[in-house]
Amino acid sequence: MSRIGKLPVAIPSGVTVEVCDQVVRVKGPKGEMSMGVLAGTTVTVEGDEAKVGAERLTHNPAFGTMRALVANMVTGVSTGFSKVLEIVGTGYRAQMDGTKLVLQLGYSHSIEFRPPPGIVIKVESPTRVLITGFDKKMVGQVAADIRAFRPPEPYKGKGIKYEGEYIRRKAGKAAGAAS
């Protein structure tokens, strides 16, 4: 039985959770989310807690997953999620042009990225980009899409990386090695 799945999800004030027709709806100050209940699981709301149950607790892999998804929805609509990207490289920079992100990443052209609805991108400095939103999955996907424009390379470490990400470095070619 999942240890995570057994824990109830605390519902903070200002957030409402309701379950009807196998759909969980969560409303809060940051937004509104809904998701279908996974097969073999049940979600019940009792007071200021949401509990996840399962038909067969012993071998139900969706039990802990459903609890984590409900907890992420509650956290997202109350406080939100964020990811920070760091841009490393000479001449590499980011700036905002209205709502779209414009990146200079060493290509012959600039890259423009329009965030999907519900995602806010903020450029704190030319080499630091903050991505925020209430959907954890979407925040992570937008960060991964932006990182994919120029992933960090192992020789000089240039590219876009997550804050705190360790880039494993490789030794370069040995110059003038005698044979």
C-alpha cells in the first residue's frame, strides 16, 4: 500500500475541492483546474481534507499517483509553481517583448517563444528567466521547451540550464599531443 496515498490532502482556506462524475475540480485564487479520477481510485472530500481511496490497496499503482495529482492541483491554485532557467554563454540573453520571450542564443536569428495561457514568463536579468503558473505539468513543460532551444553542452557549459542543475564537464581535445 502506498504511504503517500494514505496521507490526506489538506485544503487551505480560499480553495474549494469538489468531486462529481469522476472529475475532481479545484478552484483557488490563482486559477481553476479539473482532472478525471484515475481508474481504480476514489476521491472524497471531508471538511478541509481530501482523501484518496482505492478498490484494491495492495497492487494499485494509481493510488499514490492520484493523491499526488490532487495535492499538486491544490498547491497550484493556492500558491503556484515556478521554475528558473539560467542562460550561460557569451552573447546569450533573454528579453521580453510584450508577452513573448525573445532569446538570443548564438544562432543567426532570434528565437521567439509565446507562453501558453496560464503561464507567466518574467526575465529577472538577461541571463535569468522565471516561469510561473498554477499547473505543475505545464510549468515544467514550458521550461523544458525553452531549454530545448539550446541545451547546455558538456565542453564549455554554454546553453540554457535549470537553476542548480549540474552540468557534467568533459575534457577538451589535447592540443599538440606528440605521437
